[in-house]
Amino acid sequence: MALVLRGTVVTCDEDHRILDPGDVYVGDDGRVAAVRAAGQAPPTGFAQAPSTDTGGLILPGLIDLHNHLLYNTLPLWEAPGVPYQHHDRWVGEKHPPDYSTSVTWPAKVLGQAAPEALLKYVEVKALIGGTTAIQGAPLSTRPVDGWLLRIIDNEKLPAGADMVMTAALQLDAEVLREERAPKLDGTRLLIYHVAEGRVGTIVRREFEDLEPCLRPGLIGVHATALTAADFKKWQSAVTAVDAAEKATVVWSPFSNHWLYHETTDVVEADKKGLRIALGSDWSPSGTKNVLGELKVADAVNRHELGGRFSDRELCDMVTANPGDALATAWGPHVGRLRRGSAADLLVLEHHTPAQDAYRNLIDATERHIRLVMVRGRPFYGTPSLMKATGAEDTDAITVAGSRRRVAVREPGRTDAALDWPGVRRALEKVRGDPVAAWRASQDALADWGGPLDDPEAPLALFGDMPEGDTGAFAAAGEVPLDLVVPRPDPLTHDAAFFSAVARAGVPQLQHLADYYP
């Protein structure tokens, strides 16, 4: 429905206007009709629209530009043998012995035995951290367009076509040159893992293979092994095609430090003119949501980078910067609040003494999120704001000790029938007997017999990370009979999470607990 939200509006637009107070006019088409200072005349069609004073800050919804959703029910993986040299050292032939049973098989079983429950759980986990768009869709028998969030991999903006290419695993140089590079024509994106590992290791060769794709529309994930000269080469190649464009690198500081004890040289990337966005990666080595990742970036910025980035620049890494990176394929839809943008909104409680808008976002935890809207629809928030914004068919949920409501069921959609209690029950059913759940899921796929890309095919999800299977059961495609599927990873950064971080002892990650008193 059309409505008006009033609060301190943090536009993240080109002028970085902050309207205090301001009004955001949300049209019934799911777009922002106008952003105006409070007291100005409403745009046409809003004279009778319901108005709600949020009492907080209104920002663009947060964008997580790198994730692997299938694995986000899993807890932090306290990997032995860290720091690894690069991504091929903790999977494949030399992976740690518990990788397959701690990561691969639990995700595989849940993804095929309870796909709807898994997806909804991990979307809620992102949603309660203010996320409205996320990259990292699992492979699947049929595309899932996101029941709550915008799933960047599958979102069809603006013309109903999927213009986003992704690859979590490295592609052959010939494929990059012959198939991917020609499609980077100014209308498409390629989100690609590159050079994930320590400086000086062999994974830098991936950047050399990627050279034909150093064009506008390439979003490079991690790039931890790249040097200042590499970033200069990358940005120069992009501006040679379009002088106004920037290259984009996605920074995941928690995961990088957790696995490699190093992270992307974002100072050099910034000096060379690249655009920096944040991604929370995946729960086995990452934060719970991109709001948590923002805190890691802030801590690294303060304690390791000499305060290179301002608070506003850090906040841009989860709003305007990823929004601008996606604009190649989507146009100016997300990441900034302005007329015509998508009504993907976050309402945040005022909670810092100085009332500084950007510091409010950086220091916010899950308990400070008051409302999250996607496509102009409320999906999560306080009971009062969910009611005021017209939310229907919601369930109670407690987050960080606070009462909230969440909408996860889509009436009329047979593939989105589970409500929040149903999501929890479905996951627990698989946990109760993962072997039986796995075998039943395989029987259902076998019984289908039709093409797996048919819209009527049974939904099943598959990993986009290296499998890491070992032993005879892997060769036979059979689940290990003693498999334990862990309880779903808690939705918030909790005591167990911080205990694991403390045990790891990585200095750059020890500051994160300070943000969660």
C-alpha cells in the first residue's frame, strides 16, 4: 500500500542529504515516490496516504554483495591448520578432516531435504540485520527469486531479464575470455571470486586469467592476494572502457582474517580508485549478517588502517557502493533513497548519544532494527511498525530479547507455504534423522524423472562451494551414517559466537565483541 514514513532520513544519495525530520513516500508500486523534508507538500496521490512517525532513522536497506546462502544455518567452523595459504588449502585433497562432516554434508542434507525451510531461515537471519538484497543464491533445480529479500543472482531488474552472472569457483581462462568477457557489454554483471588467499601465493594467477573481464560490470570478490599494482591495472582497464566508471571489489574482512589471517588491501584499492563493498561471506567463517561485517570493517579501519575511511564511507560500503555496482545491470534501483528507487528500507533506532546518523548504523546491533521493507512491503519489525505499515500474516519472533514480527509465508504460493514455526519444525525434523531425510529427498528427485529446470520440479538446493567429500560414502553419494546436523546457527551474534572468536585468537577479530555489550 502507499504510505508515508517520517523520521531522520539518511538518503545515501549523491549529496548524502540527511533530512531531520524527513518523509519517505512509498508508492504501492514498491518504489520511492519522493523523499522530502517534513512539512513539504506531498506528491500527487499521497494526500490521503497513511503516515507513520517511525521515531528512528530511515536508511536504504543494506546490501550484502557476497555470501553463500546454503551454508548459513551452520555455526562458525573452527578450522584446524589456519592460517591457510589460499582457498584450495582448506578444501579438496588437503582439506581438514572435518570439513565434509561439519560443512559439506549438513548443508547438502538440509538443502535437499528441507530447501524451503533452509532458505527462509537464512533470509530471516539476514533480514534481522537490515539486509534487503543479498548475493549468493545456491544452485537449485529451479530458480528461487527470493521470498523475502532480493536475491541478487536471480533478481530480474529492470526489464525482466537476469543480467547477473556469478561464479564462486574459478572458471577456465578460455571460458572467461570467450564466454564471460563478451557479455560484459555495459548491461551485465559478473560477480566473481578472484585471488582468495595470502599475498604471494599462486591464487594471484586467477587475476591474470581474469584480465579479459577487467571491464565495467565486473565485481571481484575477496581479491586478498592482489597488490597495489594489480588494483591500478584493474581500475585502468575499467576507465579505458568508461572514464566515469569504477571497478568494484567486495571486502569480507572477518572471513579473510578467520581463514588466512590477512585481508584485502582496501587502502590501496581505494587509492587506485576502486569502489569497495562489503559481504559477510558465509556463516562457517563469517559474521551473521552484513551489519555485523560493517563492525569488523570499522574495527579494522580504526585499529589497522589508521582511520583511512570515514564513518560515512564505511556506511556507503553496505548501501550506495554496492547499489552503484549493481546499477550496471539494474539501473539506479537500490542503495540510495531518491525518487524512483526501490522501496527497500531500513528503520533504525536512535541509540548513540551524539545522534550521528552514520555512527548509529555502524554501532547498531540486531536489537536496534525496527523495520525492514523490501519492494515496499514490510517483512520484519516491531509489532507496532509492522501493523502501521500494513504487514499481514506475520509470526512472532524474539530477537536479542526484543519482540518482533516477521512475515515469511506467501499466501497462494505453494512453494512458500511455511510460516516461521513451520520453518523451525522442518529443520528440526531433518536434524532428528538426517539419514532418513536424505534418502527421502533422493527418492523424491528420482521419482520426479523430469527435467530439473522445470518450474514444477521438486525444489532442491546444491552447494556453490567445493564439496570436500571424503571416503566411500562420497563416491557412492551416500550420507555418512553417523552424521550430526547442528542446530540452526543462532540469528544474532551471541555468546557462543564470541567464545569461538576468542578461542581463535585472531587479533583483528577480537574487537567485534565490543560492539555487542
